[in-house]
Amino acid sequence: MFDDRKECDWIVFIFKQKDGGLRSWIIPFAVATANANTPGPKRKDPWTRDISFQKLATKPLCDYENNWELHK
């Protein structure tokens, strides 16, 4: 989850798996915002956005996994 009111250049998602392994996605903020959920009109916090693990594992977001060199 992230707050779309707080713009930045990059956003990082880190998942710790049950077996202890880590997976990370370093995504340009504009790409993350474009691929995040769109809050409904009755949501109390419409600035809170999220990206599901399923979306992170598919194109175009999967291209940003382990993107520590910050390729756009």
C-alpha cells in the first residue's frame, strides 16, 4: 500500500516469503500509480492505493523485480 499524495521518484515493495526469502520490486512512482487499484467514491481514504502480489508478478510490473539499478 502507498499514499498517492506523497509523490516520489520510486516506490519499493518488499515481500518476505514464509521460507524467509525476500522479493522486491523497485518501480517508478508514475508506473506504480498507473497500475495500482482505483479507490471507489465511498472509500474513506481515497489516497491509499495498493498493488496486489498478482499484479507485481505479471507484466509490466514484473519487469521491475530486483530493479536496484533503477531502470525505467
